Amino acid sequence: MKHQRQSPKTLIKRFLAVAVACAAAAFGLAACSSGSNASGSSNELRLGYFPNITHALPLLGVSNGEYQKALGDTKLTTQTFNAGPSAVEAVLSGAIDASYIGPNPAINAYAKSNGSAVRIISGATSRGAQFIVNKDVTENNLKGKTFATPQLGNTQDVALRYWLKEKGLSAPAQGQGDVNILPTENAQSLELFKKGDIDGAWVPEPWASRLVIEGGGKVLVNEPDLWPNGEFVTTHLLVSTEYLENNPDKVKALLQGELAVLNQIESDPKASREAVNKALDDLTKPLPPQVLERAWDNLKVTLDPIASSLKTDQEHAVAVGIADDVDLKGIYDLRILNGLLKDAGKKPVSAGGLGQE
């Protein structure tokens, strides 16, 4: 039987219920965390990250034990997330101490707490995001189309909404616009794309490569093409300010583990790529060789948080009505990282005037 394409209106109703449930779960996490459970063990570091290749550093560092080795007697506890807003709620609620996360959710966390609750202490990945569409979609026929992003307010969600705005097309977070955007888990976006229920998705790797190779899609926008020198922050490391102030030694140890993993990746990219894929296999499932190679080549693992791109991310989020304007001065604390880089004979990274370095 030929598959019946559902209307965007029907899809929006269906996914609205899912989005509301996910939001309720996230805020429920914040409401339920308190007391000793919220603060965790005094000799523990609770770390969040995502099971996708843009989080190569924690994927490799957790799986090969390098992070735990650096932390020594401090217990490393991990939790995985699908997208930034849910990870932010976990940090703000005290459910975890730190998380690898994208720029826009980090900005939202900083803004929610009036600049007090979180600090960005390291970069992790640059690049590695694309807008993949079906073969019939062009920049000239976007009206009425339905596209997915990982989660409302996450980095790719803002990128797509802003890009459409620049094209003169509306895509409001609420209500109907020229283009429909469905915040959807990445795995589900791939299945919907294969079925023809959505016309494309702006997603991070490896999902961009999966939509191309497994879904038969094409690249409409390679996000690095939109940024100076092709560099923009995709993932960085966010930590609770309270945890950073109370446990600078543990934070330093985590960053030492991160630096060790980066050295492994730089010294043997191919072996590291395969090890990251094995870590993905343990969490979800491995990437097919062709997808793995394409996705890995599209991103750059780096400890530089590329602070210069953060203000631009914020301006884009404000422009599309996802966030309020906020003063970002103070969001970075790169002192521990730069101390380690100096000791290793490497160049320091910049906070771009938005914090300590």
C-alpha cells in the first residue's frame, strides 16, 4: 500500500503532545531534586553528554576510562541526553554537576539563573551540523514544508529558524507560519524522513549523514558555510558554578582527562573514530562505516569553545523569539583549562571578552 503523507497540521498536533510530555518530565526533574540527592556525593562528579558523534570527547573518555583515571578517587557518574534543554534542566535542578551541551541551551541556562548558576569551562566540538532535505526541496519552495530539529530552543532549532527568517520566511515556535518546524528526537526524525512525513531536518552529526546515506536526502545548508572561517561552537562543557567553586580540583581532573582524550584523537584519528563508534554501540548502536566516515570528517574536536560565535548564537535566538537578550559577560571561566594548556605547551583559548581566561 502506498504510504499516505500526513498533513503538517496533523503532525504538529501529534508531536505537540510529545513535546509537552517531555517538557513536563524535564521540569519534573527540577522539582523533584532537592537536598542531598540534588547535590550528589561529596566525592562524585555527575556528567551529562549525548550519544552522538559531536560528543566524541566524552564518548571516548568515558568508555576508555580516561576520565575516571584522571578523576582518581572521585566517582564519575554519567547520564545521556537527547538534546540541550533537557540537559540544562538537569544541571539547573542539581541532578548533574556538568554537561556537554550546545551553545543556545547554555545561554538559556545562564540567562535563567541571572548569570549565577553555570559556567562554560571548555570547548568540545566545532562544526558538524547540516540542513538535510529531500531531493525536491530547494530554497525557492520552502513554504508549506515541514522540517524537524532535535528540540525546541536547541542549537540546531535556532539555526534553522534564523536561516528561514533570513530568507523572509516565518517559523514561529507557536502557531502557524510559512514553514512548520517539529522538534523531534533525532532517531524519530530519520524515520519520519524516510517515510516522507517530513521534508527534512537541521541536525547534528551523525544524523545529518544518516539522513543523506540512509534517507536519500541532500544537503541544502552546510552550517560551516554560514560562519567566518567555517568555525562555530557545536558542543562545549558546562559546569554548575557551585560545583566549580566547591570542587576546582575535580573540575581540573576532568579537564585533564579531556586533554588526554584530545591528544589520543589527534595522534590517531582513525583508531579514535572507531573507538567512539564502539562507545555509541554500547549506548545505542554503532554507525555504519560510510556514515561514520562522513560524520567524522564534518566535525572538528577542539577544546576551544570558539567564544566569538556564542554572542552570534544568542542574537539569532533573540531574533527568532526563542530567547530574551542577556548580558553574557561572565559565562566563561577558562582559567583552569588555560593553565593546563600552558603546562602542555599549547596555545590558550579565548573567552572573547565574555569571562575569565
